[in-house]
Amino acid sequence: MERFFQCPYCWEEISMILDMSISQQTYIEDCEVCCNPIEVTPVFEAQELVAFESRSIEQ
């Protein structure tokens, strides 16, 4: 599933592909525009996205 959201660093709209096969997960992926690390936490129920959080990583 593709999810569009705003980067917490550069504020550009970016997209990431989310794995719906895992109900709750947290991982780090770099912004495709500014390359800063973003912590992404999607939550799925019955293959539907029910919660999504993206936040900057304290460096």
C-alpha cells in the first residue's frame, strides 16, 4: 500500500510503500527528498490502515 505524507524535516510530500502483512510495525526509512531518517509506525487491522505516525529521529 502506498502512503503519502509530509516529511517532518523538509515538509515536502513524500510517499512510502507500507507492508500490510504485519499488523503493527515501526521502522526507519530515509526521506526521498532530503534523505533524513523518519520513524514510521503504521497499524493495520484486516488489511486496512487504521493508524499512521511519522516522526523525526532525534540526532
